[in-house]
Amino acid sequence: MKSSFGQSVNICIAGESHGEALVAVLSGLTPGIKIDMDYIRHCLSQRAPVGKISTPRHEADEFEILSGVFEGHTTGTPVTILIRNTNTKSKDYSEMASAARPGHADFTAEAKYHGFQDFRGGGHFSGRITAVLVAAGAIARLALKNKGIEIGTHIAKCAGISDRYFENVAEDIKALNNKCFAVLSDESAEKMQAEILKASEEGDSVGGVLETVVSGLPAGLGEPWFDSMESVLSHFLFSIPGIKGVEFGSGFAVADMKGSEVNGELRIENGKIVPVNDLSGGINGGITNGDILKFRCAVRPTPTIFKEQKTVDMKNLENKTLCAKGRHDPAIVHRVRAVVDAATAITLCDMMAQRFGTDWATK
Amino acid sequence: MKSSFGQSVNICIAGESHGEALVAVLSGLTPGIKIDMDYIRHCLSQRAPVGKISTPRHEADEFEILSGVFEGHTTGTPVTILIRNTNTKSKDYSEMASAARPGHADFTAEAKYHGFQDFRGGGHFSGRITAVLVAAGAIARLALKNKGIEIGTHIAKCAGISDRYFENVAEDIKALNNKCFAVLSDESAEKMQAEILKASEEGDSVGGVLETVVSGLPAGLGEPWFDSMESVLSHFLFSIPGIKGVEFGSGFAVADMKGSEVNGELRIENGKIVPVNDLSGGINGGITNGDILKFRCAVRPTPTIFKEQKTVDMKNLENKTLCAKGRHDPAIVHRVRAVVDAATAITLCDMMAQRFGTDWATK
Amino acid sequence: MKSSFGQSVNICIAGESHGEALVAVLSGLTPGIKIDMDYIRHCLSQRAPVGKISTPRHEADEFEILSGVFEGHTTGTPVTILIRNTNTKSKDYSEMASAARPGHADFTAEAKYHGFQDFRGGGHFSGRITAVLVAAGAIARLALKNKGIEIGTHIAKCAGISDRYFENVAEDIKALNNKCFAVLSDESAEKMQAEILKASEEGDSVGGVLETVVSGLPAGLGEPWFDSMESVLSHFLFSIPGIKGVEFGSGFAVADMKGSEVNGELRIENGKIVPVNDLSGGINGGITNGDILKFRCAVRPTPTIFKEQKTVDMKNLENKTLCAKGRHDPAIVHRVRAVVDAATAITLCDMMAQRFGTDWATK
Amino acid sequence: MKSSFGQSVNICIAGESHGEALVAVLSGLTPGIKIDMDYIRHCLSQRAPVGKISTPRHEADEFEILSGVFEGHTTGTPVTILIRNTNTKSKDYSEMASAARPGHADFTAEAKYHGFQDFRGGGHFSGRITAVLVAAGAIARLALKNKGIEIGTHIAKCAGISDRYFENVAEDIKALNNKCFAVLSDESAEKMQAEILKASEEGDSVGGVLETVVSGLPAGLGEPWFDSMESVLSHFLFSIPGIKGVEFGSGFAVADMKGSEVNGELRIENGKIVPVNDLSGGINGGITNGDILKFRCAVRPTPTIFKEQKTVDMKNLENKTLCAKGRHDPAIVHRVRAVVDAATAITLCDMMAQRFGTDWATK
């Protein structure tokens, strides 16, 4: 029942979609990391709605850093990020107070909180809260950059359209981090957006798959068993609303392959051991092997749709039908990209701190 | 760097493949759970090698309960399970001491432990350690049975062969728990075993997909964000050696579907709200909705194969080739089944204890 | 390196003495606890400076609840409390930037944060941060009151003057909770205040001992070993700046007594087992016995004094002398009282939630 | 409800006084620490009964290391220590099954475990379990010795008799670690033992105070607030049966002093900042200052006494009287010494690992 995650580096979040504000506290960061406010804004912009394929609810996402930064650097004590909600239209939700939206947490919140939950816009369950996660993740990414560690995520698939594979990882990461709609192939990007628009016009929504790579990680991060790199990353990733699958390396595809295809090799290069063609995503036995870390997340279609759905009135315990109103995304996969980057960054900072101690990012 | 997992109910494990013994400590269980030794042995038998499709290393898996059980019931204090290793043939591994086996943790262990790791048979990274997990999980399952909660896992796919889908969940769970090779369709089971044997004869190995269902869970378990049911379950599942993907409900398939297809409905039945045709695996917003819990795990092919592989000598930093000797499984998916059941049971006990308090299993 | 504490109920804090704001996130509380804003203000007033015996820095301590409360009740999701710093005079501290104040954390902060710490007014180490703890604690106390659990703390000793012992615990708790200077005997209170004033005039400071009692706790809270009631309470209490000793029951005095004097008895009263004259503070084997919980905390004299002290310049690594300027308390024991109450309340909510589940406070 | 403690270095314990065995799992230790079996035995001998002043129950305390040590060094994976109970006389306790011994955990165990607890000899609450803690602590001390960190504890007071103060800390630590009855002054030691014997002859028991010093610790260990050095150490110390008070530096005495007396100074010595005459026990703001770490623990008199005591029969809910039988210590303070050393060592390893990373003990 904690609202925090992480051991040596820890993140705590709070807030509701239509409440006063969203808050994240990021603790355990190395002191002396230079804060680049523009970079944080840049990361937040990658979570912002994109033109017609996103919700018309636009939030300025003006963040304030309330603690943990002094004279432009992290102090080493907890960093607090505050984002006030400004553009809330709670009236739109009033008639939904007792109608459970299918696919949403409305009914499970009722089962857990007995009617005391803030139902407006999904309350604490809303993807809105990820705004502060992204801001905190941006600071974590600045720490990782100090050690040459870079993260990039693309939409590998959306509404049935696939992006191309990673080719030059360094260049691809760079390109992705300059895109709002993170697709490597421009042609695929256009097709995906067209499909999202089409679904939107039908009052429906689409899902997708995000693929993330991390370069520059040392071998030796993670633990056997319960703190395996896969365990800790998936724990955070599955906390992001809408993620229903996580796979490392070739993931579920590996299940259909032979051992001889999956194993890859090890080789001596420049006096160091390097893995080659290993399909495990850069992790063996829960521990990084120095190769590119690679994983994929399945993102479900937005549950809010503008089609009539059968559901219940939770107060009167009656069946009823519901058709969404308000402002909603016909797809969230492109916006979840920034959240996956943030989750990855915070988790990797934690793993680095556990392995190399508090001062890992500056020493 | 903890070797334990869980909050209100916690599991701690230790041991190595060719060390003295394996140990699990399971703490936080409700006092008064009746211990059924035969049931624990039954669960262990489902992890044991199966005929020709498994390693010829047979361990009696004689376990001892060293603490936490008194006069046939759990006391509420930590339960310790000990299994001594008896059938260890370390000589087979001696020449592998410095040769890193591709796909294994040999190289990552070297990167982390600098040569001090017990390299014999994978040491602490070995699937062998799961024997005590399965025994601990059996006790957790006895606690869940007290509340009518049942777990069943089948091999949904192996070496390209698919099992049938779940039909009558209660009956299918019952059937699976009486099978050593957990496939619902006998025809599929035969085909899978034939494929495993074929791979074995080629000196190769195959992977698969396990699908798990849980019946009888109340709505309201799990938390929004970091302690979501998906987060906590995946954390444990990804700690099991060989698991490279976890998905809930329709998982990655949902990524290609429309919101209107995925959402399902809610309905009043006998005065209670029930979800119908929801494809989220029984979890919305991280919290159980009272429906059948459903998830799938991708299990990679055993990395140890009898084909020549390119690798390195870690001591002399030289390239070399390696061909496995010793005793190995051409597939582990059928044995991992028992471990997934155990991981699920322990995690669900923890979630029940957090929600309903210490005495949840008997009150 | 987490800035949070607690398992089922958890508190996370952030902020600096002269930073933008202080933040606390309290998570895991039972949904449906009625929020009494006046009571929170009342608890904060007990932490506020008292007349001449406290610092002239007066903060309005206007708090905002940013999340977790909806329509006047807790939602069950994280409650965020924000207090902005308004009355900061950082100039007073500028010349102290490199001078380590003896008895303070200035030097240890330097050793840990390498010059990046916010040195103004003690930064993150300042007792100022306890303001949000007290507000969070007030909400925890409201939850406990739902179950008839009441907390009271008095200044058992200050500057050599002792208060009287507890007599009628229920009445004494009530009386204490209406006092700003929490002393049971008015005569002792006057003497203590006179001593504090005298020390203040000498530019010095005094310490004291706080004694806390809790009524209404059920038997059976806490665990053997690492989560003993003493362990968890002392963990929180020792995080409060200035506390250098914690003892339960007769504490250090018990060390000089015989077993026959300490043990007390057990007796049947109204068909229930009750402890009588037990000097263990209501805890045996780490678990509450249903008696009044009782412990004492030693509070050191404020380290900031207006006498010349020998210290060092941390930048130039030179010896120097220092005489405090700015606004400081000649004693903090009377203000720490409110923080001890808050720490106790949050810890007990956690212990209740672990024992009885999420809904403990309302069911 | 976890039976484990620690973040980067973690200890898990299990077992009962009259059960099969005691088990400790120590995880997160640096790989490559040389194991000195004689040193572990030596530490265990300091917890063993001493002549006439201890229980006649003598246990060989033959321990087995079941995992985590390979070729004489720690592997970096979990170390398991097993001690079988051999000299159990459960019959002596049979008539006590339903009689709650005053001062013991019998009644609180009943309140928590509803009759399922192993009541024999205190079960899981017994000081007997500390045997494995001491063995695990010995290994932790070997790690600390690698970095020049040494721990020493003396009986500062017992049955009203005081030991002399520490003089030359290095020499005093050395002397203490060669003593079974850890008193610096031989004259005081004799007087204490005489008092213990006298209490024993009266069928009564006595308590005492242990004082611990640690040399060689770097400045900068611990965190502000919840993971302060005092918080983490006291958490572990209060889990040791019989400890009812913990104080750092001058502790409760500081409460009667002036700020000018307590503060001490800082000084430049050999180009480094060093604290002088600081009475805070080597900790400011929760973080070590590089000075000798110093704290004291109050140890209550053994609750088992051979005098008639009033108590209850828990099954029949009747008042009754009880007079102890069996084998018991008239004092435990001299045996608890080894447990305090162990708890301190394990906690400090954790703090070092958090600060400097996994390899802190060998790099």
C-alpha cells in the first residue's frame, strides 16, 4: 500500500486527474547532477497530446521543483516535483459518478475504496499522474547521461502497422528523442497516425507495442532471483496504466525457437568479453551482460470509447448503457512512450546506485 | 541485494546447484493452516523430471520442515524448508569452470562476482533452487484453498504445438493439478513430447508458453501504481530462470485490437457486479475485478545444448568452442509450470494478507 | 536512501528549511476517514513556537491537502500535504555557508553530499520539515480515534525539572492534548519555562525527556524480531532530529532491577486476560499486550547556541570560531512533542493495517 | 510480517527454541570475503553460557554453512547458516503450555497466533535463535575488518555495578573481544558475577547495560530522516529479546545538559576535519561524522525466575500461580553482548554497501 518504488533510488507519486495537483518525490539521487530545465520540458513535451490523434485536453504541465535542487544541481536529498492541474472539467464526469466505465478501474476502485474514491476522470488511476513521473524520469536520465547511458523507445507496432527495426542504435536513439511521435520510419508513422484518426472517427481506440533500447549499461547490474533486472523493470513498467505485457529480448518469440538459435555467442573484443547475437535482451540470469538492453511493452487501446457499452450503475446496482463524453485519446501508445522512458531511467539509476554506491553518477 | 520478496507474506531463498542444500524461509503466513505433507510432495513431483524428455539427474527432493510448523499446523512464524543436494556430479562441470556457457549466467556472474561465484552447475542461478520455492508455494496454496482460491497452469504452447483453450475453468484446473505434463489436450501433449524428444536427439532444446488461471479471488486485491497486481506478480515471475515475457489477459494480442473489442462489459448478476468478456486478465487499474485471473509466461529454450557453440575462456580471455556435457533438459517449460504455480500462490497470499490482515486465511 | 517509511501505511517527506516548500505523502490509509481541518491545525499549533521560549521565526504553517481527500474524507489513495516556506531569511546564514556548526549536520552533510547540499538553515536536516510530519500525523490520529486509540505525550523532564507521573491516563491524555507546553503539573511547567528562558539569556540551550502513552491499543500488534513494536517505533522516533535515546516501559531503569520487580502479573478481568504492573511498556516479545503503550525519548539541547564555539571552515580547511546568529530555539523538547505524537500515530496506523487489513479504521 | 531486515545487506532468520533447527540467511555480502571458521566459533563462544552464572542448557552450537561460501570465500550470493537443536528438554515445558509466564511473550503470542504458536521454551521468541544471528554477524565482522572497522561491547553496568569507561578504544576493543564476560575492569567483573550468582540463589534475575563502540567508520554513512544511522541500528537492536532501551552518545544524560556542553568542536587535523568531544555518539543529523560510534542498550532481567508469580491459565481463563522450572539464566546481559556485536556488524555492512556499492569490502 506504499505509493513508492525503488530501493537506493526511490520514486513516490500522488495526485488525481481532477485534484489539485500531481506530486513526485525522487530520492537517493547522486548529489551534483546538473539540472537542465529545458530537457525536463522536452521530455514532458513527448508525453503531451499530439494534434488530432490525442485528447483535446491540453495541460500546460508547468512544473515546479520544490526541493532537492540547489544552485542548479541535485543536492542528494529528495527532489519534489509539483504540477498543478489547471484544465479540469469535472462537470463532464458528474453523470459518470456511479456508472462504471468498462475496461477502466471504476469498478475495482469501488471494490477497494467503497465509494470514497475520487471518481472524476479516473482519479488516482488516471494516466494524468504520469506527468510527474516523466519529469522525475527526465532528471534520472540526466544522471544516466553523466555515465553515457542513453534510452530510446519507439512505437514498434500500432493498430497493426509495424515500424522498422533498430539499425544503428546510437543514431536511432538520438532520432527518437527528437520525435514527438516516436516511430523510426516516417512512412510507418504516417500510416499509424492515419489508423488512429480512423479509429477516432469511429469513436473507437487502438493499442500498440513499445520497444525500448538502452545503450551504455555496464555488465553486472541486477541480481539473481528477486531483484533480477527483468523483475525490477517489469515491476515498474506494469505499474503504468494500460501496459498488459512486458517481454525482454525476443520475448514470446523465443518460446518458439530452438536453444541454438537463441543463445548467441560470447567473443573477445579488444581484450573484453562481449555477447554477440544474444536474443535475451542484454540480460542473462537477471544480470546485464553489457549488450544493448532491449524490451517491449504491450499497450492496450484506451478503454474510453465513444460507442455505447453495457455496464452497471454501481450505486443502484442496475444494468445500464454508457457512451463516453469528455475528452479522450483514441490511442495512448505514443504518449506512454515518455512514461516508459522515465520508468526505465529511474529503475536503472536505482540499479546503478545499488551496484556502485551513492556517488555512481559523478565519480 | 536482498534474496527475499514480499511484504506481508515474504519468501527468502538460498542455495546452489551443487552446494550442500537449498533453503526457503516463508514468513507471514496465517497461523493454523493445516500442513498436508502429501500435497507438498505432489507439488514437488510436478517439478520433477519427466521420463525421457527431462534431465537424467533425478533428485529425491526429500524436504525437511525445520521451523514454523507445530503439531501439524503453521504457527504464524517463519516456515523453513530444507532440501539437501544428494545427486551432484561436480566433476562434469570442472572443465567448464572458466568457459562461459552461452545463454547462461556464467559471464554475468563473473562480471558481478569477480570469480568468487560457485560456477558448478550454474551455482545460485540454477533452476535447481526452485525446488524449495515449489515446496513453499505448496504451503501457500494450502492457505489459499482455505478460502476457495485455486491455481492452474497449462503449457499453452511448446515447440510450435498449441494446447486447447480453457473451457470449464474449475474442471480444467482440477485436471491440470493431476498431470505431470500439464497439457489440457492429450493429443497436444503427445505432439509436444515428440517435438521435445526430437530436439533432444538433435542436441538442441525448445521453449514454450505457460498460461495460468486463478479462480476464487475476490475483487479489490492490488494497488494502483507500484503495487499493482501485474507489477507484483511479474516481479516474482521474472525472477524464475528462463522466463522472458509476461502478459496479462490477452496481453500482446490486445495491442492489435480495438478498445471496443477489449473492454468487455459489466453486469449485475445475483445482486453483484461481475465483469463479462473482459480481456484484461481479471485486473483493471492494477486491482482484481473478481473475474478469473489470467496470465501467460514465455519460457526460453534451455540454454544448455549439445551443439558446438562459440564462446570464451573467462580466465585466459581467449575465444574457444564449447559443447555441453553433463545432464540437461531439452525443455524446461513443463517443469517451470510448478514454479509458476508456486510464485503465484505466494504472491496471492501476500496480496490477501495486505488486504484482509494476518488472519485472512482462517477467519 | 529512501525518504519514506512504513509498510502498509507509509510516509514520504521532502523539503528544506529555506527551500520552496515542505511535502509529505501519506499512503495506505483506510478510505473514508473524516478529515477535520481544525484538528490538523490544532496539532500544528502544538509544534509552533511558544512565546519567549522559542525562535522568533514564526511560520503561518498554512497547509494545503493536494491529493487523497475527496468530499471531506480520505479516498484510500495517497494524501499529499504541502506547506510553503514563507518566512525565510537566508541572508542570515550566508556567512555560515562554509562554517560547520558544531552539533549540527553541516559537516556530515558535507561528507555525504560533497558541497552540493542546501546549507541554508540546515537544509533538509532542519526540524522545519517536521511541520508536514505533524500534519500527516494528525490525519493518522483521526484514523486511530475511529478505533478509540488515543496518544498523549508530556515533557517528563526539562532542564533538570521533572513533571509528575501519569495518574489517570485517559484524563491526562485529554489535558495534554489541550496544552501547548505539554506538562501535567502546572508548577513544573512554570519552572521549566523559567529554566529555558534563563538558558536563552545565557545564549545557551537545554534538553529534556518526552514520555508518551497510548491507550486503546489491542493486544497482538507487532512481530517477533525485526518488526517488533519497539523496533518499528524506535526507527521512526530516531529519525526525528535531536532524539538521542528511546526506551520502553521503565527502560534503562529496568536494567538495575530484579526480574521479580519488572515482570508484573497477568490476571483475568471480565473474562479477559490483562497485564498488571508490567514494566515493559505494554510490549512483550515485540508484541503489544493490550496494556498502555509507554515509551520515553531523550531530546538533546538545541545545537545552535549564541556562545563562541571552535569549529572549522569546510572550504578552506581552517580552524575558526563561530557564534550563532539568526533565529533559534533555546529548547526544542516542547515542540518535538507534536512530532513524537505524529510519528507514533503513523507507526500505529501501519501496525493496525498490517494486522487487520486495509479497512481496519472503519470496519 | 517479514522475518528479514536490511536493504543492500539483508538478514533473514527462522527457528524455535525446541524446534528442529535455527536458520539465518545473510545476503548481499561482497564476494571474496575470506571465511575464518575459527573466528565464527569464537564469536559463538561469546554467546555461550558462562559457568554458574548461566543456564545449565549447553548447546554445542555446531553450525553448518549451507550456501554462499565456495572455496573458503563468500560468493556474493546468500550465505545460509544452520544450527540444529540437540539439547532440547521439551518435557519440562509441557505443564507450562497454557500458563502464561509473566514478562514473557506467552500471552502476546497467544493474542497473535491464537494457540497455534510453538510454546515450548518460548518458541520463535526465544533468545536461542540469536545463535545463528551471532554466526552471521561474525561473517559480517570479517567483511568490516577488511576495511579496518572494529566493534567492541562491554557490560557498562550489571546489577548496580559499573564497569570503567573506555580509555584506549583500540586496545579496549581488542581486550573485550578476547573475553567471555565482557567487562573492562576485572574487579567490576568479579563483583558483577557475584551479584548474578546471588540473584540466582534467590531464584531471581538481574539486568544491565551494554555499551558498544565502533572504530574505523568513515564519515558519511546513514541518511537524514528515516534511514538515519540511529534509526537503522535501533531497529535491529530493539529486535533482540530483552533490550528495552537504546541511546546514542551520552543519550538520556544529554537531556540534562546544556547545548554548550554537548556540542563539542570540529578541528582540522592532518588536513582533515575531525570532531572533538562531541557527545552525540559519532552521528550528527543521522550521518556518521568519522568519530567513534557509541551507543548503549538496556537489557532487562531475565523474565524467567524461580519465585512464585501470579498469572493466568490461557486455556481455561483462570488465575493461577506459577514457579519456573527448567534451565534458565539469572542474567542474559553478558550473552546478549555477542548479539549486539552481530546486529551492529550486519547493519554497518548494509550502510557501507548502500554508500559504496556491492564491492565495498574488497575494493
